[in-house]
Amino acid sequence: MARAKPKAAARGKVPEPSAQVNLYTHAALAENTYRSYRADMQHFKAAGGTIPCTAVQLAEYLASHAATLAVATLQHRIIAIHRAHLDVGQPSPALDPLVKRTMQGIRRTRGTAQRRVKALVKDDIIELVLTAEKQRPMKAARDIALILVGFAGAFRRSELVSILREDIAEFDHGLEIHIRRTKTQQEAGHTVFIPCAKSARCPVKALKHWLALSGIASGAVFRRINRHDQVASSDALTAQSVALMLKSITTTAKDAEAAKSVAGHSLRAGYCTEAAGAGVPTHVIMDQTGHRSSATLSKYIRPLARRKTPSLL
């Protein structure tokens, strides 16, 4: 008996991917990446942009915002617009020579130096912890653990808030924390060991104190605290909350002007700078930070550490 031939797809009609395919394709990128792409597209459309658009329209958009947006921001917008075209099966104007020449001209005119946040080194960390200790007990315990663990683990802010209680392993001389998904390691994740410190500002003791005080036995480690100094929910803090917390404590410890240069990345940059200044080998720092390139790592090491470079003359 002859097998029935599958019905041919209607001429000119491209079949839509299934819900399961959409689920997996969405999981290919981090949620933060999708969120940033959505924000990019909202700005583009608010400026009159459409999908699809022509290379001339995209070039005009870039030129009109070159004076107000950073070069890195414009480059990110191009990527978002490029992906938006591919998602609907349209040719991308981002590949057109006109768009590339426009960006080359913007880079030559504006320069490509990135804004560098302040690296919070050891002395800064101690000052922030001393300030955080003056808060109400629950908030103080959480913020101190966030600061010390964020610094000692050289975590990105998104990694810091993604830590789960189940992914913390305790040892006699420290803690091992597994981050299930990082910016550069989406599938395997990254494991960091945080050793016990001999000083009173020990990140291991601070984290254990926070977990004991909050009673958190599973799920997100760092959570929101309400005005009654109670853990508000089981949801994790947002990455933005880390930056706001650091700015708030810096404002109290120093002033509002000093807080302007502080961001969530200040803890990670501070670890790299402090470690380099202490003579920690590059490969050891990279094991902690998860960097795959020493060139990328060098961008995190502020001049404070480079000034200690010995003369060879």
C-alpha cells in the first residue's frame, strides 16, 4: 500500500514555528538582553522608525541621535534593529555600506571612550560596610552581605541577584557559589569560591548572618525588604536595585556627587583593581571573574592598580 504523501504547504505561505520552537529560541538569550532590545526598539519607533526600514532611514536615525547618545548605545540600537528585521524575515539595513560609513563617521567624530564607573576597592568597601551597619538590622545584614559577596565574588549585578540558596555549598574555609547563567556562559554557568577572611568584614560570615536572620532556606538569596524591616517576598532583587543600594549608601557615606560615579559594576571593577594591585596572577583573577580574555579583564583594572607597575629602567 502506497504511503500517503504529505500535503504540500500553500504556495507562498511560510509555516509559522511552533510554540515549542519559540520557547527554545527565546531561551537562547538572557532575559536582560531581550529587555534591552525591547527598550532599543521602543526608542527607535518613538523616533518614527518602522520595521522594515531602509538603510537611509536607519542612517538618518543614527545621525540625528549621534550628539545625545553614546557610540556604544547607537551600536546596540543597530544590533536590535538588525535582529528585528531578521525576526520578520526582512533584509537588514544594518549591513548596508551607508549605515556602516555613518557609524564610522560618528565614531571618528565622537570617539569611542566608554564611561567608566568608579571601582570600589578595599578601603571603599570597608567604608560602605561601616555605613550600612547603621541601618535597621535586617536591611543592614542584607546590604552588607550584598556588598561583601559582590566584591569578593567579582559578580556582575545580574549574577549577584540570581544567586539561589540551593547553589551555595559550604566548606570549612569558605563558600562555593554557582551562578547558573552568566553573560558569557549562558549554558554551563560559572562557579566562584569565596574564602573566609580573617578580618571582621568577612563575606562568608556576612552571608551566613543574612541567611540566618532572614530565614531563607531556598530560592533567591537577596530579596526586597519593606519599610518594616521585613523580607517582603520570595522574589529576587532586580539588578537595578543593587546599583541603587550602592548609590544610596555612598551618598550617606560621602556625598551625592561621589555616588554619581558608582554603579552595580563598581564591585566587580573593584575586585579586579584590588587583586591586580595585590599582585594576584591574571589567570587567578580570570578564574574568579569568568573573563575569557585578559584584554577584556584589563579594562576593569583602574589606573589605581596600574600606577604600581614597576619601572624596568
